[in-house]
Amino acid sequence: MTRARAQHALALALALAVMPGVAHADDPASRDRVAFGGDAVVAPGEVVESVAAFGGDAIVAGRVEGDVVSFGGDVELAPTAEVLGSVSSLGGRVDADPSARWSSDGEAFVIPRPPSTGLGAFVEEAFRQAVAHGLLFLLALLLMGLAPERLGAMQVAIVRDPTRTALHGLAGYVASAMLIVALAITVIGIPAAVALALALPLATYVGLAASASVIGAALPVDRLKDRPVRQLAAGVLVLFVASLVPYLGTLTVIAAACLGTGALIRTRFGTTPPRELVGGPAVEVGPYRTSAA
């Protein structure tokens, strides 16, 4: 594949990451297939416009009329795959079945990841996490610009009532898992199960964005005071560093996800915090706090 086509594929992926339209790109009715922190899958017989996976694999068994790209994951083309555009992987590899039809010149743009042993395995994981947290920062910036009141309402729920908010998030994940299984049992419920399974990672990213902004606001660093973008960057950096620590990192990310998703549930992604938290006394978190809380 030519360098120009490779650059076009990368531009497409970056555009999908920051455009507001990405919020509905995971809709089964959409012509694009986008996944954050998971796999983007095109089933046999499906026809989509483009495929982008961020922090996961792009698995194609159907027809893609545009490009296929994966950041921090692999691209897998099944025997029934047909890709009319370019195929790209940053930090992964491209595995194409000999029967798959893809790219007119039969080449792929690949930036390989290091070997999965010793230091190479750590670098590989760090690369994946850097991609995922970079996307988290972009999404949070998007929320700050397009939905500041909604983000502020979530911050209030996290700061003023963290325990109940985290329990709401945990209950939401358990209920979602049970509902997906229940819906998948019946044919008529499968579309709803797929939609819920696709919406859950996006909801998690939105929740993590709110949690990161609160974490950054709680850090005792003078340069962060009254600077929400810097606070957000610092919070995302804390989550990124924590994600590299075995066990502790997993627990930290789970806690942040439960807090953020719980805030999303309690506010219903509205512009006002939970009624019981409105008008309460200010709660200090470290030397600073979010302006909303």
C-alpha cells in the first residue's frame, strides 16, 4: 500500500476518534464500525463503510467498502472478508486468510509491536495503554467542549457521594451483563443485546473521563489549580501509570470505571446532579476540587 493511502487510513482513524459522530458510530444501524477498548467485528454477510478499533482488534468477515484500521491491536481478515480500502495496524499485525479479498495491491501498513517477552511484553502493554488513555483524554476534551454541564453533574456525584456512586456503577455493570445474557437467549432480543454490549464500553469511557477529571483536581500541584484541562491530563496520566502496575492497576481502573459509570447512571447524563446532592456543603478533595463540585 502506498504511503499516501496509509496516511489516509491514519487520518480516518484519528477523525473518528475526535468527531462527535463517534458517539453513534457503535449503533448497529450505522455504516461505520468503531470500538473503544475492545474488538470491532464485522460478521459474515455484513456490509459497513469503515472499521476502526482503538485498543482492540479489527476482525472482518464481511464486506468493508472503505478502510480498516486498528490502534494497539491486530487486524484479522477471515476467508469471507472483502476490504475495498486500505488495511492498517499500529502496534499490531495484519493476519489475512489467503481467500480474503483486500487492498488492490495486497499490501498493508503495519507498525509492529515488540516481541511479547520480557521487556518487550511490558513495552507492548504500555503502548496499548498509552493508546487507550490518549483516546480517553480526547473524549474527555470533547465532553468538556460539548457537554460541560453534564460532565459537571457527574463530577458532583463523584465528589460528594463517592461510595453510593461507585455502588451504582457496580450494580449497573452487573445488571448490564445479566440483561445482555437474557436478551441474547431469544432471537428478538439479540439486536438489543448487541446494542447494549456496544454501548457499555462507550459509557465506561465517558465515566472514566469524569473520574480522571476529579482525580486530577485532587492532586496537590499548584500548576493544576483552576486549570481543568491540565487537571484532566494529570488525572488521565495517573490512570495510565496505575494501569501499568499489576493487580493494583486493574483495581484502580475498575474503581474509577465504577465511580464514573455510577455518576453517569445517577445523573442519567443530564445537566443536573442527583437531587439529594444539590445544595449541600462544599466538599474539598485535596487542595483543590472541580469547579462543578
